[in-house]
Amino acid sequence: MPLARNLNFDVMEDGRLARLTDWNETVAEELAVRDGLTLGPDHWAVIKAMRNYYHAYNVAPVKKLLKRNLQRQTGTDRFTDDYLDQLFPGGVLLQGSKIAGVPIPYLDAELERNRYQGKPAAPVSHFPESFEFEGKTCRVSHMGNLLDIHIWNSRLAEHMAEKEGITLSEDHWEVINFLREFYFTYGISPMIRIMMRYMAEDIGPERADKEHLYRLFPKGPARQGSRIAGLPEPQGCIEPGDC
């Protein structure tokens, strides 16, 4: 007997919920049916992981972070790229996030096209639009982040830090190296809550202590740290008070 549905929710042209607050498990099942899917336990494991991540960080996880969370959530490595494609033939990030009732995850590279294109850099204390370093012109976004991340090197980091009143120590470099490894692994610069969580897991909780990180980067470990690390600005609620 078909499931009785008495649902009241609106969808946009792409089939995504117009209001994320309308989501519940029955709505998810209806969205899946509309896409020709019947949700099984592993579909729900993915949906749960996406929703837990979104509620924790106010952004949806990119695929590599989703897989890492699924591994920890289930204790298995079965959620490979191929298996996720089997579960969500329309793509786990597009179709999965739609059924999970969370926004589409974006890589920082994708955000760059929307965030910076055609927007002049706002006046900042560290660098206005561009600066010269070792005979090269380094262009920055309106938030002071390098537009070409490939020109970054340790000397440029020290120069940028000096302009912000910071002399880089081993502790600073530990954070910078973590941020760069995270970015080139997952494709995003982490906001502070993600940064603290994964630093605690990878380096140790004492190195991810909030007071310790803010002593190193007073203008924000995520925002100022990513700037000096030569990375794009983090997405989502970057520092406390942003959301």
C-alpha cells in the first residue's frame, strides 16, 4: 500500500526545498520518490551525516569531508566515491543534499567566482587591492586574500604577517601548515569550528585550544590565518559572531 502523504512544502525549479525548515524524514522520502529513489539504511546514513554537519557548521560538507564523517559515523570504509554514486545517481552533493534538505556544498574555488568577481576590494589595513613583493604584483580580494594562491611561499607569508603585526613563530607555522594541508586535501579553507575540530583530531586538543589560536591570530585564526597562509577566505560562519 503506498505511503499516505499529507505534505505541505514548496520546492524551487531545481526540486530543492524552498524553505529548509520544511524538512523532515517524510519530506525526504517524498523528495527521493520524485527522483526515483527508495531510501535505504545507507541513504539515511549519508543524509544524517550531511544534516549533522550542516547543523554543526551552517554549511554542507564537501565530498571528501562527507566521506571522512561517514567513516567515523559508521566505522567502515564502504562509502567510496563509486558507492555514493550508486546511492545517489544524480550526485551525492547535488541530489543527496537536496533530499537531506541542506544547501549545495561549494568549494572555495566555486565561491571565488561568485564572491570576488566584479567586486572591488574594500579598504583594509593590510593590503589595498594589490601590493608589490619581490618584484611581483600580488592581487588580493576585498578581504585581503591572495587571488592567485600559487604565488604563495614562506617569504610572502612572513611579509603578509608582518604587515598585520605578526612575527611568525613555530606555533604560527603549525597552524598555517594545517590550514594549507586541509585546503589542498578538501578544497576549502576551514572556518574556526571546523578548524578547531580537525586540528584537535589531527594534532591534539591542546594545539586546537581557542585561546591559543586567538593569541596567535588575534583577528581570527580562520580569517587571518587563511589570509597569511595564502588561501581563499573560509566559507560559512567564519568566526564567532558571524552568524
